Amino acid sequence: MTQWCMRMPAGMLAGCMALSVPAVQAADPLPPQEAAALLQRMSDAARRVAYEGVFVMQHGASMQTLSIVNRPVGTAKESRLAALDGVEREIRCSETGSVSRVIEGGQIKLEKRLNSRYFPDLLPPNAAALASWYHVKPGERVRVAGLDCRQIEVSPKDDFRWGYVLCAEQGTGLPLKAVMVNESGQPLMQYAFAEIRIGSLPRVESRGLSKTEQTAWTMPPAAAATRPIMLETVSVKNLPPGFSRITAVKRKLPNKPEEVEHWVFSDGLTHISLFLEPALQPIESIRGQSKQGMINMAKRQVGTMQATILGDAPWPAIEAIAMGLEARSDAATR
Amino acid sequence: MKIHVMTESTMPSQSEQQNSPAESRHENLSALIDGELSDGMARIAITQLGHSPGDLARLGEYLAIGDAMRGLNTRHDGFSARVMAELENEPVVLAPVQKKRESRPTLWLAAATAAAITWVVWQSNPRDDLAVPLASVQQTAPQFDEASPYLAAHQDFAQAVISTQEMRFTKASLEIRP
Amino acid sequence: MSDRDLDLQLVERVRQGDQRAFGILVEKYQRKLMRLLSRMVRDQHEVEDIAQEAFIKAYRALPQFRGDAAFYTWLYRIAVNTAKNYLSSRNRSMPTVSDQAMNDEDEPDERLVAQDIATPETELLSKQVAIAVNQAVDALPEELRQAITLREIEGMSYEEIAETMACPIGTVRSRIFRAREAIATKLRPILGTADDKRW
């Protein structure tokens, strides 16, 4: 039986810092240690707090509604999400990854995702490290889904990332709303809970998976979605500060006959992808930007490869990576 | 929250209390919304609901109290009565008809459909050294639908679960100086 | 019977021809549904219109409800799609992210707003009601207050509450009922008895 209660005073989580900032005006950025602690508290809450609810994700005029149930298991988490509109999709996440089950056109498709983090689990497990690259400013109190929250601005220290405004629930630090914003403070994308119940979960969840459900979620043994890269054909000379490569796999994309390489760079919060594949003909250099400017991309030729770089980041970040790509002279041809 | 554990129950149980018929009915409704009525009792309670007009509103009060205790925006007006009034014009729903569920796949991740993203790009001709001025736009959308799988694969990692129909790309021209 | 079983049984009753059972489902989920819709549509009247249409659609579609998903998940899907159709048929899009976040135009851009989409009016009324309810709860005799709190806030079953309070389940049932009645009695003057009074 859980001890959680929505009326519990703040500070229940071990190691959490009580905020002592003036309530009304947005204060100066927090000193690095406090910033790190605050980020870590919000990050931990998404994994360690039990909650269930419905949230809306919005980009421009496009919206998606999802339900989520999060159950902490020891220090890890188990989440289940379900799309409430559009294609029927259910996602199950654990520490080791996530599997998505789509019912489309009468068919059931199981897909493994590379990442297992969804809103509100936006911040990485080591969120304290973000304090090196982002200013953290507590702001005013707001209400989201009926709960008291504190607005927290997480703004980049440079031009290589977008910022966020998070609304962290007072008692637990759980982000109930997150707005991704650009350099002018314009919103790019937004998540917000419409309703949430923190602490006690419906008893039906604790009965575990039935036999049928277990079968429905077992990936066929042959379905290996990705495999590791053996030889690197390209080197990245120029990464924005704080970014490192967090994964590199070979994977099959729907429109392509052969596998492509997919590398991901991240600072923990911002993600940029690099795709590499053989260039079948001379590649023209192209730059693109999504309508609201949230996603920037570049495509160019590097040696014998076609490189496509895209990410939820400002153009300077994509440009830095794209311009710094060099073919490795020791690379074997594919 | 402190929980007091009572060592002795001093309150009379339901069977000892003399509930009026109305009170019994309401107590059943209270248990019904908590999901704590046996199947048989639930069936009776639901049937009785039809005979007692004010009961549905009372049930609404109980539900609204719970919401208010949890600090949620709530409401208590004639909404359900209005819905039920409108339903009176509807043919009564009878036993389930096994119809095949029509699926209308709305794009969720830009996996396969070319219409998912429209790219508008201005390409610089690699033979020219001049950057194409931003004012001159050439629409080459069809060629760049191939970007959708990249976006989907990227979003596979970058936590977005949104449909990518809004990802309309604009601008371009990129000069790579050797 | 679990909450989910209750919904299934209600649906079954409706399918056997008892429309009134649908009324319980409406009462049960109308608030949750409208809170969700308020995230998508600003005007509270429109939220109600859409909610009403969604319930009617759900009623008509009940023969197709398979019971493998939770009823309210199924209902939500209908409601969200109804809202989207409603807006597009009026050539309106959802409130864009920028609409929702824009605050005072005079303020310099430093201030980023993240307001909940509820209108100030509904916020105020709701707040008054919440205060009144919580005052009524605090004024209850201890055993009634404890029972209703464990039920509504902690989400405990009657059995769990009986264990916690060391009393028979029948007593739990009775206490929760009397707590609700006591609170409702205090609230009726505030709400007014007229059906159209809104919180």
C-alpha cells in the first residue's frame, strides 16, 4: 500500500531541496548546485512517483492525447502509455527500453523503440549535469490539472539548444506541463496533463499481465530492430558543448532497401540524429527547417556517404555537426 | 496523515440502523459508485435508478464531492439530465452487433506514408558558388518525402510521439565550403 | 466488483435495453471528460456541446464496444475525435501552443506563461466549492471524515478501509454514505436546487 497522498507536504522525497525563493517575481537563475538539485528532483519524480493520468501533446495545430500509468519498481519504472486518438497504439516502457504495439489496418505491429522516455519523463537520469548547459529559474505558482505547481524555466546558456518551461508539482516535483520554447520564448511544443492522480493506482493494475496479454507483447525472436555498427565511416569533428554520442546503430528504414546508420547526439535534453548511407549519386546540399522552426536539418555528402542531420535544436547545432563531418580515410567501402 | 486505528467499533453496522427505503437506496448508490456492490445488488440499484428521478442527480453530487476533495475543477448542473433527455429520442441500443471495426489510420509516426511531411526546400546547385537568395523559392516537395523515415527514426529516440503532419519544412540552401 | 467491472456491467445493462444505466456512466465520466476537452477548446459552452455529442455518439456506438479496453479510454477516444471534427468543421484549429502561452503583450518576452486553460470564472467557482467541501469534510465526526478521506483521497477499497479502521465492511459503507450525505446537505444551499446551477 502506497504512502503517497496528494496532501503530503513538500519535501517527502529523500534528498529533495525545499525551494526558498520569492513567490511572485521570477528570480535570478539558481546557483549551479541548487539548479542541479532542482533538475534532479524533477527527473527523479517522473520515475519514482506512481501516477496515472491523461495528457495532451501539442505542436502547432496538431494534437495527440495519451493516457499514462507509471509504476515505480524499486528504483526503476514501468510505464504504460496509450494513444487516445488516431491510430491505436500502446507503449510499454521499462528501464531496458520500450515496445510499442500498433493496431493499424487490422494488423498488429510490435516495434522496439531506442528510447524509453516519454513525457513527463523528459529529463535524463543524470539531470544534475544539465545545469552546466542550462540556466534554471524558478517562477510563479500555477495550477495544472487541479494541482499546485511551480513554474521552472530551463533556458539554454548558448545557441545550441531549445529551452523548456516546466510546471513541477509542488509536493513531488513531477512535471505536469512542459513547453519547449525557442530563443524568443515562443512555444514550439507543449505537453500538459489534463488530469492526473498521484500516489494510489487502481487495483486492476496490480494483478499483473494475463497470459493473453503476455503473448500479445512478446516480440517475435527474429525481430531485431537494430544492430551495432562495426566500422565507422565518418568522424565528427565538431560537437556543441555538452553533447556526446549516446547511441549508434544500424537500422532499417521503411523507404530504404538497405540499412542506414543512425547516430544520436544529446546533451541529455536535446537530441540530434545523424543518418549515414551510401551516396548513390552526387548529393546536393540542402538545409531545411520545420514550419515552426522546432526541427532543423541538413543533408550533405561526406566522402562516399550521404549524411542527413536533423534534430529538435536550433540551426547552429545542426550546422556545427553537419559542417564538422569528415570521411575517415581508413574506412572500408561498404 | 495520521491514521487512528480504532480498537473497538462503536458505530452500529448497517443492519442495526433503521434506514428508510430512500436512505437504503442512496446508500446503495454510494457503494455503487465505489464499485463495492455485489453484482446482484448492482443490478437492482441500477434498475431502481429509473424509478426515482432525483437519484441520478444525487449520484452526481457524490461524484462531485469526490472531485472537489481531490482539488479538481468540477461541475454540478443539469448536464446528465440533458444528455438523457436527448437520448430519449434515440432508438434503444440492443444486443451487440458484431461489426468489423473500421480503422482509419491517422499517421502517428511518419513511417510509411509519403503525405506525412511536406518539405519545401530551396536547393543550391552544387555547380554554382552562389548561394540561392532566400527570396527565390522553388518547390521540390515530392522529392523530399523521403525525409519522413528519418524524422520517424529520430523521434524514435527523441521522445516525441506526435503525428508529423505539422512538420512542414521550409527554407534551405546550404553552402559547404571545402 | 471492480470499477472496470462496474462499467462493463453498466454497458451490458444498456445493451439489454436499459437506457438509465447509461445515465450513470454519463454522471461518472462527464467531469473528467470536460476537463480533458477544456485542454482542447477554450469556450466552456462549446466544451459542453462537444461532451454531449460525444456521449450520444458513445451511446450509439455501444454495440461496438468490445470491453477489452477500459470504457473511459474508449469514451475519451470518441470525445477527442468529436472535438477535432467539431473544430475542423468550423474551420478552426486547436488553440495553438502560442495562443495558450501568450500572456500580456506589454510584458517583455522574459515572462513565459504556462496557464492552465480553465477560464478564470470556472476556476473561481470551483475554488469556492472546493473550500466549502473541504470545510464540510473537516467538520465531520472523526470516523466519517477518516472513512471518506481514505476512500476519495487514498483510493482505498472498502476492505482496505475496514482493515485500517478495524471495523466491519458494512460500517465502512455506512460511514462513507453518511459522510457524503452530510457534505451534500451543506452544499445544496450553495449549489441551489435548480438543475441548471453550475459550480
